[in-house]
Amino acid sequence: MGRIDAYVGNRLFLIFATEPPTLLIIIATEPKIDTYVEMEPIETNQLSEDEFESEDFGEEESNEKPFDPSKVDVTITTPNLGALISRLDNDEIDLMPDFQRSSDLWSKQDQSRLIESILIRLPIPAFYFDACEDAKWQVVDGLQRLSAINNFVLKKNLVLKNLEFLTDYDGKKYDALPRSLTRRIDEFQTSVYLIKPGTPLEMKYALFNRINTGGLKLTPQEIRHAMSQSVRNGVASDFLTKIVSEGTFKKVVENKSNRQAHQELVLRHMAFVLFEVDDYKSSLPKFLDSAMIELGKLEDSHLETLRNNFLDAMKVAFDIFGKDTFKRSLAAPTGNKVVNKPLFEAISVSFASINNSERQRLVECKVDFKESLKLMLKETKFVNSITRSTANTESVLTRFKMVRDLIENQLVKDLV
């Protein structure tokens, strides 16, 4: 059977012709074929995580120059799907296990429709990979599709359901397909874009964010996690993951999220420790990208110091504020007890910047210090800095200055 694809107006017509006597089979579809359409993207600051307050970043105000496109090295290849399946089978493509546990992944029906698209040779979107480490590619775009293919062909745990054209195969697994169809999967031609070695890491972050637009978007921190794997075997990502598993951290932040939200929270702290707060000028996402890159360059001894200071800050914060640590509920007991990320930044970084003796003095006068913070949490200027346009330079500088002044005043008062 031959096939011709033709667009008429805004519709795609698939024309199949049999051997004589000739029979034409015409299937009309919309250009955006629902057999592989992924979910609408979700912005990071709109994720509904019960443990965090929703956040208004405000408008981006970065004045940084865009990357130099001449330094981007991307090649286009058209391998058969069997080549990608072979890489999956040999663990040479990172499918990001944390992402696989997300509740927002494709349904069995969505996965089945993708497999059906391949079986009837409908085109599917291109795959994008960071191929800087040939031994293990990082997925830039196409994670949902690769996961569905992996589930069906390799794990063999996907049962096809609600197929639109190949209804005879409803309820079938991969092993139940005839050789003609399994061969069709292996020989299915794909389009693959490879980001090659030599592309600067900052540019890869920018490329990743631009390309990662279809389907269920990776969160910015999931992108940072993926990008960091090619630098010292992912030392930056491992550093953050180990910290969020610490009991001291879990005391102050409930461990509900599996989309790297906790790692990003710790990274926000580290970013304002590694770079001067007064030098904050760019957008928060780019600021965190830079911090992730910087963490990957640090010696183990420096990372250990950062870790210890962070955990000391967490312990002191919990000793002072208890269950209201980093939460506006401190000043409004009837309010939701959820972490406010900008408040977390300002307090945790400020606590990490003072010495052990000063931290202990704050704990000893915690009743007085708590009351002072309660009052500040009712001041319009401070509240605005942690709730409105929180990533803007003015908001960042305001909340850090007010928290630092509060701590300094308390320590001075304690000496009197």
C-alpha cells in the first residue's frame, strides 16, 4: 500500500492506495493531530503545590545580551526509531526518573494514540537532545513521547486502548503485535536535533527553555537538573538532592513535590549566597541558571561549607519559628501554613551569613525576635516585597535589607 500526504487548506489528507484493483483510502485530519498532542504548558509560578505560596514574579527586567547564535552547534539527523529504542534499552538516554513519577504524565490513552500514530506512519514532532555526552543523551524535548515508546516496546507494560484506526489491537501489548507492525516501529523515521559539544552551558540553558515549549513542560529546575548532568557527573544536582533529603530541611519544608521544587528552593538560597544580593540585576530564572553552573565548578570543600551553613540556618530558623518557619502564618495564625519562597530566601541567607554565636543569641531571644518579625510581616512595604513582583530587583533588595536590619537590630539590642 502506498501513501501520499497532502494539505488542502488547513487540513492534512492521508491518501493510501492499494494494489489493483485500486482502492483509495483517504483520512482527513487537522494539522494538529490529537494522537500526539501533549498537555498545555504550566508556568513554574503557577504550579499548585500545597506547601508553597503561589508567587508573582512580575515582568522580566533583565538587560543581559542574548547569546551569540554563531556559538550554537546543533545538527539534524533522521535515524530510524529503532536506533532511539536501542539507546533507551542501553540506558543511553536519560528519561529523568523524578519526572516519570509526576502525576501530570500522559494517560494510557494518550500513550496508545502515539503508538498508533507510529504504526500508521503519521508524522510525529522532532526529538531534541543535548548530546554533549555521547554515552548518555539528555532529553530537551520529547520526554513524554520517549516515555510512551519505552513503556510499550521495552517495559512492555503499556496495553493499547481506545485506538482510533487500528481497533483490532485494542487491549494488546507489544509482544502481541505481528512482525509487520513491530518492524514498522523499528523502521519509523524520526527527526532528531542534537546539541553538540562546544555549545556553552549558558546557551544550552537558553536553547532548552526555547525548545521546551510543547507538551508537559519541564520546570526550570528540571531543565537545570538535566543540563547539569554533563558537568562533573551532575555534582550540582546531587548536592541539592542530598540537602533536600536531610531531616533538618524536611522539618521546615514538607516533602510533597517531585518536580524538583525543593531543589529549586535550596538553589535560590545558594544563588544569593554565591552572588552578592546587591549585584542582583537579572531575572530570577537566569540568576538561578548561573548559580547552578557555579555550583558545578566548586570544590567539594566549598560545597560542604555551603551545605553546613544552610543546614545551620534551617535549624536556627526552626528553633525560633517552629511550624511557622518561612511562613506568613507567623503573623496570621489562621492563615495557610505554606512556605513563602521570597521570605525563605531572605531569612535563610541572612541566618547563614552570621556566625554560630550570633545565631545562638537569636535563639535565646527568640520570643522578642519573633514579635519583631510578626510586626514586619504586617508592614505594607515588606509584604509587597515578598508577594508582588518578587523577582524584581527592588523587591529582592527591599526584603533582604529589611530582614538583615531586623537581625542586626536584635543582636545590638541583645548586647545592651
